[in-house]
Amino acid sequence: MNQLQALLNDSLIRTKHVENAAIIDIKERKVCASTFGFNVPPENALNLIHTFYKNLLQVRRGGLYFKEKYYKCVRADEHSIYLQNPDGGLIVVKTKTFILIATYRVGMYPSVCVEAVEKL
């Protein structure tokens, strides 16, 4: 396990408010770390990068498909996107170098998930 994977596990997964998480390197355009068993397909990683730079307004209006599931946009700004579907939600946060994505299930507290991801 590399340092980024350890950070995801220690700072997010152990809070019990995040189900899965991954870090996408914007420059490399690929996932550089993820929690055990959480596979982010390359096309989804590229879509998330594209969303922040060219597609944010469309995501605000129409939501986003991630791993073949539709998520409705609840909140979006230039640094974060908060999406939900009936099974749970998706939090996406952008820094200068990385995009951090985290999922949560129904029954978890999405506001705490958003807070945890944004702090990390």
C-alpha cells in the first residue's frame, strides 16, 4: 500500500462516512491511489477531469454518470461536486494537482462525507 492509499484509508474510510475513495492525478490523467476494491475506470477518471474544466454547468443541470449509475447534482462549484442517487452519493473535490472522489451509501451522513473529503 502506498502513502496515498494509506491516507485514504486512515483519513476517510475509517471515519465510516465514506464507502470508497480514489485519487486521480490530473496531469497524469489517471488514478494514482484508491481504496481496496474500488476501481475507477479510465474513462470515468477522464470524465471527472473534463467535468471541472469544461463541463461543470452541464453537470449542475443534468447530473453525472459514474460507473454506469446516474447521480443528480446537489451542489457544484469550481472545487467540489456533491451528487446523489437512491443508493447513496458521490463527492468529488479538485485541488491543483488531484481530484479526490469518494462514495457513500444510504444511511451514511453525506454532510460528514463532504466535510471529510474537503478537509483531506
